[in-house]
Amino acid sequence: MTIKMKTGKLKQIMETACARGIVIPAFNIPYLPMAEAVCDGLKETNAFGMLEVARPDVEKFGAESFAAVAAEYRKWADPDIVSLHLDHIPVIDEDHLPVDWRSLIQEGISAGYHSVMIDGSRLSLKENIRVTAEVVRMAHPAGVLVEAELGAVLGHETGPIPPYEEIFEKKIGFTKPEEAARFVKETGVDLLSVSCGSIHGAISGLAKDQAKIQAKIDIQHLKKLREATGVPLVLHGGSGIQKAYVLEAVKNGITKINIGTEIRQAYEQALAKTNNDVKSGQAAVTEKVKELVLKEYGIQNSASIIAK
């Protein structure tokens, strides 16, 4: 059973946010104490947002388990302004190995997540459609929304990649509008993560090999995706994108933005400076969330607009 928030309400929130050009920030929680801090930041600004956890947060950091993050959500979140999302369950992982995605998706559904993401972007279009449609059949009867990915949001986990300007100019890995239209129609997916210029990890993994990159978004390409799909779109690799592009993207269909690197680094840096004082780490995360809500996205009080 999902935790307090019903699918119909979350779907309505996403659609209202999309129609009104209000972004919903989704904060990855690689360390459990960050959940309370994110909830505090959203509550203090009355901004609607998401807590989310991905497989690497559990396997490589300190999120422990999907159930543990769900327990933190129940403890700290106001369900009127925060929802719980299971992020990036891949069908094929970054090492090109198969993942038991059915079990992981079911684990999230059973733990009470309001939405789940299946990432079949390494599959053919036909296989991605087949897998995503199966996840929709698993999730919707349980009252859970489904996000999927089409196109390749490149990053450090994908290995060596071309120079960023080449990626952008040649639209390498960009989601194709005609494929996106077919994908949404045949899967019944609720949210679609698209590729139109962003890179995972705030460009951090690329900085070793390239000059500092200012990621941007191809707004004209995004407009075509919005017209082709008719569903709220998702931007992964949201950390590090130039503010002007983010704000313009939100006006043109981007409804959910994933944020991981910025708040994780705020937490880790605060711990490093204070001999691992968790309270200091939490305070740093709360301030970073408030900064993003107030200064980057301008969505203070958005909960009163899209979630009432």
C-alpha cells in the first residue's frame, strides 16, 4: 500500500505542475539522514518535491535499502508536500549486466513508493516498450505512477564520451520525438525522462578529461518532445545546468528535475569539516534545498498551488 498519498492525487499534481510551468524537484537520498533535511527544506518553503532513492544510493552509499528510505519518509515527510519516488531501476546496468528489475520494482511498490522509474534506455525501442508496459501493468493496479527513460542521458557512468559541444550540436543520445510519441502511446507511462542536453553527475565525471562544462538544454528539441508525448517530462542530470535553460525548460514541459550531486556534496563536505557531525550535514542539505527552491527555481509555496 502506498504511503498516505494516492496515485490519482500525485498524477493530478504532476499534470497541474506541467500545465502551470512549476517544476517539482526530486532529491536523491544516498544517506538516510538527508531525508529529514530535505523534508525540512521543503516544509520551510512550502514547496512540493520528492524524496527519491536509486539503486547506487543503496549499493554504494548509505541509503541501506528502499524500505529504510520509505521508513524515513514516513517519519519526516508531510505527504501534502513530499512524495516518495524509486529512481532509476535499470534493465541493463552501467557494466552492461542484466538487472533483476522486476524484483526491485516490486520491492518499491511493496514498500509504499508513490512512483517508480524503469530505465530501459540501453534496450532497443521495441524492448524498452515491452519492459515499460510490463512495469505499468505491475504498478498501476497498486496505485503507483511509472516514469520511464527514452534516449541516453550520458554521464560518468556511461564511460568515455565525446566533447560536450559535439554531443549537443549533433544531438548524440537525444530522445527522438517520433519514438517518444510511440513509446508513450504503447506503454501508458505517466512520466518520461528525456535527453536533450543534460549529463548525469553535474558533469563531475567528465571534468577529469574536459574543460569545465556548462550544460545546457536544446529548448526547440524539448518543445518537439512535449508536443509528441503530451505527458510531463523529466530532466535527469539536473545538477549543474545553467539556470536560464532550466527555467525555460520548465516552461516547455519539464515537470520533474532530479537533483543528486549538489545536495550529496553539501552533506559530505559538511561532515568532512565537522568530524562527521550529522546535524551539520543535515543543516547544509536543508540550506541547499532552500537555496534551490527560492533562488534557482522560484517555487516557494508551490505546494499550495499544485497540491491543494
